[in-house]
Amino acid sequence: MPQHPVAPLPAPRVLTRSLPMELVTPDAEIRIDTTVGYDSRDPHALSLAFHLLGEDPVVWRVDREMVLTGSLRPTGDGEVRLGPAPDGGLLLRLGPAGQRALVRCDQDALGRFVRDTFVLVPQGTEERHIDWGPLLAALRR
């Protein structure tokens, strides 16, 4: 099978920002220190690392375009759902039925972060940043 030349991958770009969020319970909103991250090698996803007391962070991966859509209208399926909050924030419902966490964040701050990721990897160019080599090698076995 002939080998096709492969364009080199762009240099990886990483973006992180601290962004406080709140765990919303029936009784109170509890602040959670959160780090939002983006790595151009996984160009469709944001990571949300929730730093809890004395434990390793709990990390969720969320589609970056879903965050933008969720700021306008409810979106998502399964264990990740997002939607605008009545006060202008963004609500994230994370987890399976019966064990869901409701987290609120500043919609504008998270939106700015997502827009910054589109500067690093513009919409429509994501596949140029993915290293398909390991997958293709595994499929050839």
C-alpha cells in the first residue's frame, strides 16, 4: 500500500485559566476553584478541572462549540448538558441521572476563554491538529 505524504502537525498550543465556579445545591451555592484548559492536540474539547479539598481534581471534557451553544439555549445529551442561567450565567449539568452535579459559571468569562481557543485553532481547522498516526498504525495491525 503506497504511503501518502503527511503534512507536519502544527506546534501544540495550550491555554489554561482559573475560573471560579459554584456547585449549586438546593440549600446553597458552594464555590469550586476550577481550571479551564485547552490543548490544540485535542482541538474540539475543553477540560474543566474541579479542585476539591485534598483530592485530585475531577476533570470533565466538554465540546467547545457546545459551550457557545449552551450560552444561548439548552444543549447536550447524556451526562453533559449546558444552558443559560436566569441570572446570565451558564449552568452545566454533569453526571448520570441520580448523581448529577449542577455547576454555575460566569458565562462571559467562559465565553472569552472559548473565543481564545478559536484564535489558537480556528473553526474548521481542528483536524489539522490531530495526530492520526497512532490510530492508523493500530488499524493496520
